[in-house]
Amino acid sequence: MTRKIVIAALGTALAVLAGLSFYRSRHLREPVVAGPGVSRVAKLGDYFGPIKGTVNDANVYVLEGREPGGTILLLGGTHPEEPAGRLAAWIVAENAELVRGRILVVLTANRSASTVTRLGGAYPPDFTIPTAWGGQKFRLGDRWSNPLDQWPDPEVYLHYPTRQELAYVDIRNLNRAFPGRPNGTLTERTCYAVTELIRREKVDVAIDLHEAELQYPVISTIVAHPKGADLAAAAAMFISSMEGFAIGVENSPKALRGLSHREIGDATDAVSLLLEAPEPFLDATRGRTDRELLLTGKDDFVVRAGKRGLLFEKIDEKGWPIDVRVGRHTSTILQILEIWSSENPAKAVIVSGVPRYTEVIEKGTGAFLKDPKTASASRLFSE
Amino acid sequence: MDTVVTLLYYFLTAYIAVLLVWNFVKRKNWQEEVLCVIVLIPFLLRLLRLK
């Protein structure tokens, strides 16, 4: 009897420790200091009532200029486990000043997915970006909505409204559920809310920020809806000649449904673009899946895969540090805005205060994250 | 429909958790008792909606 009590006590202790770890990870609050350009913070539920109060009722940071112009939407956290996208959007929300037009920033488009990590993947629950004031911790998250929030998965996922057959698990993938369904799953309703936001706010350009494994052919590129092909091509040319890195352009395929670059462009008046930066952490041939790999992008196994010609992006012992990936996104966003504004003067969006690629690498991503301890309560939000 | 399936899933999870506790009580071998406890943990975490 004593033996059973001891074993039960040890098991309970293990369950409590594991439960506390999962609970803290799921409820980790990420502070956001609204930057000088933020005039108000809306909620995704303001655009589609059924999302209100759910885990996916994300903040929408509205940055407005003094002069009227166009409207740009930045989507971070469509896939939270691709952190450069969230961090680039974070830098815009905390630093940008608008001269003309508006920028709407969603830092965590799929909040549910940000509260879980890859099941069985041994992912770290969070990561910290070093700053002069000590560092800011972020949830790592996953590609798919948390099964605690949306379950069960079907045998085959039928995309709405095309009924294209997709992998079962992608019914929880925000970037396979656009344009969304008002009476669908949590993920589909979230996509519908984003689509409604784009329609109601008359968004001109929607930019979805991602990262990709090096073994995936769509990498280091701008994926563009046909409406945005010229804009993306011009941005890629200017980036390659002026920003210090190269980026390609891919056409959004008609035959693959549910992705933001295809469905937002088809369902709304907005030009839809998706940006991909390289993230070795996601590669199947990676080594230990830890915070260091996430932030440095250094992995001997991925380098060896590259030497055998198995990758679609180069990698060496320098890896793909988070500052490089974030800087690629901020520079690409700025180039898109500048070209859009020059070609559409009446709908220009003119922004300052956002660092470019070289500045992010030189100073580090953390230099552009604001200290929540010194912010006034009225400017402090959390993700 | 999804709500019904989800409720059935939680019912099954609870049922298996009870079976595991029952097995734990009935086992005579300490290694089998440890096995029951370890297998039980994910069921408990799911029932408590922690993972």
C-alpha cells in the first residue's frame, strides 16, 4: 500500500509540473507598447461578432497618418511558429509613424495556434529576444490552431467554398482556410473575420508575413496574387539592388486553395502578398529543436543537407539569425509601401521610424522592442 | 456535430482514465504500477484542458 501511495504521489507531482508548464505557456502574456503611430486598437471581433471573446479575438493596431491615403494590412502570426513575421509586425506597431494613409497591424492572427507547440515535436514553449532592458519573452506557438480550441479534425479537410480536398490537419491552419466561413470552425471564422476587416476597412494591400523551411521551394520570396504581380516584381528588383539581400517572386497558384495570397485577392478588392523568410528551425532534417536554433538559425544537419543539394536556399555556418529574417521582412514591407505609394499617389502610405534590413542586423531586433515597464498604462496592450 | 464528437471524446478520455486508475489499484508489480501512472498523465492533462 505504501508503495502505491509513493508511486501515485510521484505521478501526481509529474502531472502537476507538466500541467503548470503547459498552463503558463498557454497564458504567457506578451506586452505590446503601442507606438507613436497607433491611434486606436480594435479587435478582430469588431469585424465579425462570433469571434468576439474567443481566443482568436486578436488585437488590431490601427496606425493612422495626418493625411488621408491608402490602407495596408500587416498579418503577423498566421503561423506563430514563424516568429520573424510576428516580430517584424511588432516592430511596425511599436515604432512606425504614419505621415499618410493607414497601416492595420495584427500581431497574432491565429492566437489559438500561438498557445500550443508542435505535438510530439519537442519544441521549446517560448523564446526571448534580448533587449537593453532585459529581454522580451514570446510564445513560440505552432502552425495549427490549438486542438483544445478546435477539435475534432476530419478525415479529409474540404476547403470552403471550393471543396478542394486538403490534408486533414489543415482544417486548423489559418493559411488554408481563407476566405473563411461565417458558420465554420474557429479557424474558418477567424479567416472570415480577417476578410471582413479587409472589406470594411477598404484595405488596398494585405501582406501576410511568414517563414519557411529551406527544403520548401517557396522561400525567400514574395508570393503575389495576379493583382499584385507588378508590385511584387518591382519590390523584388529594388530590394535586390538596394537592400543588401535578394528576394524572388512567385505567382499565387490558382489550383491551391485557402492561402491568403490567393483567397484574399479573389474575395476582396485588396492586393494580397505573402512574404517568406528562411527558418532552418522548421526543416525536417534539423538537429536539436531548441531556442538557440530558433534564434540563430544555425544547424549542422541542415548545412549538410545543403551540401547535398537538398535545399532551395543557401545556408552556411552563419545560419539564418532572427535579426536577418526580421530585417528581410521590414525592408520588404517598406519597399512594397514605397512602390505602392509612388504608383498610387492618391492611396499613398508614407511611414517613418521602421528600421530596414541593415539597421535591424546592426542593432538587433531587441533594439526596436519597447520596454513595457516604462510605458504608460494607456499605451500598453498584450497579445 | 463537432460538439457532440468532442463531448464523446472527453467522455472516452475520462473512461480510460478511470480504467487506468482501476488497473493501478489492482496491479501487484511496481513496474506495472509506474506504467499505469505514466500513461494516465496525458489523459488527466487533456481532461483538465491543459494539453
